[in-house]
Amino acid sequence: MDSEFIMVLSDSLFSAYKGWGVHLRSLRDGRETVQVCHCVASGCSLMKPLDGRIKKRPQSAIAMAAHALEGRNKEIRQKLASDPVVRVLLLKAADSIADCRNYGEQFPELVAGRRRSRLMSRLETPWSICDLQDVVQQRPRKRKFAAVEACKLRLKDGFYGKEDDLHFRHDVAKQAEDEILKTIRRTARLRYGDSLKNGDILLVLAAGWNVTGHSYSSLDFAGKAFLRAELVAAAELCALNGHRVSAFRDKMHELLRRNRGSHKCFLRKSVHKIRSQKRSSSRRWMHAITKCSRKSKGL
């Protein structure tokens, strides 16, 4: 690979540049350029579509990523042609918006769910978006993280405005998005060393806040338990950390199949019991990616 490659599965957190959908862009980080594939599921989550129903057009972040990993886009196909190893990071669920500091945690169910999993806790960034905003605003801080302290951006009013406490201010949204990605990248380097420079790709899971209020331990009227499905999906992707792209692609398609019907299968899964899987030596990706490239072009 001629540059690092990051795939980000998110809700509207990373929608500043092109909004909903799958987008490729370049991120300038110092003297280096990183290729970023955004799977932006605004109003959705890793597993939950916009209205809770499964449609032909991909809406959830995992559905978008699975579609992208089929290799129908030439640039993505070239990046993934060698079936590279994937390294995983979760953006911390806690303290994700300014109101979490002012009024207490606003997404307690997601935060508690992730903490049930030692696997997710281990792969979650140690810092939060509010920690990064503290540095940007130069506010006093009890905890300091090397990856966060390296941020050079300074904004007196921070990322959030008074009119909308859930999304970045329009005038600074792109800057905020870039700084979060750069900080994630620095965190990944501290954790994974030079592996990202040597061909591994980084998978960032930055979604889940939109399933707040959904069922965790029982089915709702539609037979869904999206909070449980979200946490199980995130944990099972984390369990593949260090596996190749082909394993993640297969897992995403499996999760989507399980997502179509009743969520009883997710209720039977204990989030805290999901463990890392042994790495496979399978190299089926080359055949699959070649087959897909003959069918169509574009996303």
C-alpha cells in the first residue's frame, strides 16, 4: 500500500464532509496523507437502519461497510487486494458530547453495555471526545493522554454549540472530524506500532449512540433488540482483531443475515462471554474480490 488506509463505521459523527453514505477521502496528518473510507449511517448505528426495517439499500454502518468490502469500487479494491490484516479501535462511548460533562453521562446504556465486555473495553480509546475538546479549548484536565495532548487545534468555544448539543457546530465540524481521526490514528500507532505503515488497515467503530432507549434484554414489538444486537456486533468485530479483511467481510454479512429476522439469536449471546478468535490462515479473499470486480464498478 502507498498510504495508510482507515475504514470508519459511524453515525452522523463523521458526516461533515459528504453526509450519509460511503465516501473515500484523503486526510492530511502532518506530512503524511491517509486514505479514509467513511461509512456514514446518519441517524442509524452499526446494526440499526434508519427506521428499524431492513431495506435493499444499505442503511446501517455495517451494511454500508459490507457493501464497500465487496470491492466494487476500484480504489477500495486496490487497497484490499492483498487481503490485509485489520486492526480495530472503538471510539470511546462515554463523554461523547458536551452535555455529558455538564449533566452527567447521556448514553449510560451504551457505556454500561461496552463495559460488560473486557474485549471492547480493551479496544476502546482511553480518551473521549470531551477529553479532546478539553485540549482544543485549553481547559484544565485531570487526565492527560499523549495522543490527545498532541492535538494542535485551538477553538475557544469547542466543538458543540448551544442550538444543537448532539452534533458539532457547522463552522467547525470538518476540523473536529479531522482532529478526532488524527487522534484515533495516533492512538492506533501507540497500540499497534508500525503495522499500519506496513500494510495493515485500521477499522474504527464510532457508532452506537443512536440505539439508546432500544431493547437489550427483551424483544420489542417488532421482534428486535437493537441495543443488544449493537453490542454483540461490536464485540464480534473486536473478536476478529488481527484477522484479515476477508474474515471481517464474512462476519459483516453474517451479522446482517442475523439482523433481518427476530433478534432472539442476539439475546442468546452474552456480550461478556465473546472472546478473541484465533487467526485464520484463509486466503479466500483473492478469489472473491476478483469475481466481484467483474460484475460492476463503483459503490
